[in-house]
Amino acid sequence: MTPDSTRQISINRQDAGSVSGMAITALVPQADESNNASSTSTSECAIVTTRPNASSPRTETPGWKDLIYESQRRSGLSNACIDTMICSLRYSTQKQYTVYVNKFLLYCEFKTLSDFNPSEIGVIQFLQSLYESGVSYSVINTACSAIKTFLELLDIPIVFTTKLARFKKGCFNKRPSLPKHTATWDPEIVLRYLNQLGQSSS
């Protein structure tokens, strides 16, 4: 490699909720031999993006967004359309749902979308495992909403019957949500104190 040639570095990035194949590009400046210094101008940097081989087998459970992209591409939608669909969920909602959807994916133990075939019974059993771990009813409810939304975006036609509703109601009855405040102060004490101050000043 000559001193004035541009080195090209590309780093693949894959996290639980990101889309497979996205790449982070690293900018490496060209060496300027005449000045014996590196130029940091981005105009002299080369940007290279790489995508992993689609035929290579998965070594870990894919993230929920990976599966949505894969499923919706099969239906003919472009990446831009899929991006817009995912943005129907607020960022805070996506962040909250990611925790429970990815736990559900790990619970299902699959490697490709073709063998991902969840059922209502499977969803209930997963929620039961969460319940047995000691989580509150609000967590069960959030996890249920996350999985329903995820399966809807995957176009997986699961019909949820009264089984799921009964299960959630049972979770609530066995472990009801507690109020944020278990005790309140008596405002009468403050009112009496203010009344005393007013009488003393007069």
C-alpha cells in the first residue's frame, strides 16, 4: 500500500434491536507525505459500507427489528416503508418493548424466521415464566402488549382467545398492582398551624 493511498475500514454493527446488515463506517485520513502529517479532512476520507453475507447461518437469535424487516421485505415493502411502519411506535415505546420481545424470542429458541411459529399457548407460557420470576402485573401487561404488536408487524395471524384475557386477570388477582402512595399526610395539621399563626399575628 502506498503512503498516499486511502485505507478503508468498515465495522459491522448488530445489536438486539437493530437491523441486520447495517454498517458503521470508519473514516481513515490519507497520509500526506509532503507535510509528514495526517490530513483530517473528511473530503480526503473514503467511506465503505459492507453487509454480511445473507447466506451465512445465524449464530445467535436475531433481534425483533431484524425479523420485521425480513418479514415485510417478503411482502414487497421497501426499507423506507418498513422504517415508517416501525416509527408508528414512539422511541420510548420501542425501547420498552425491545426488552420483552427479545426475551420472548430467546424463549422461543429459533434461528430463522421460517421456523418461528408462536402460538397463543406459547405466549401464555412465556408470560407465566415472567410471572414466576416475580414481576408485577404491569410488567405482564406491558410484555403482552409488546408481543401482540410485534406479531402484528410480522403479519403472524394469531387469534388470541379468552385464555389470554383470563390469564392476565388471574395475574392481577394474585398479584394486584399496588398504589404509588401507601400513606398520605393529614392537611388538617397544616391548616391548624396556619390558623394559629394568623391568630398570633393579630
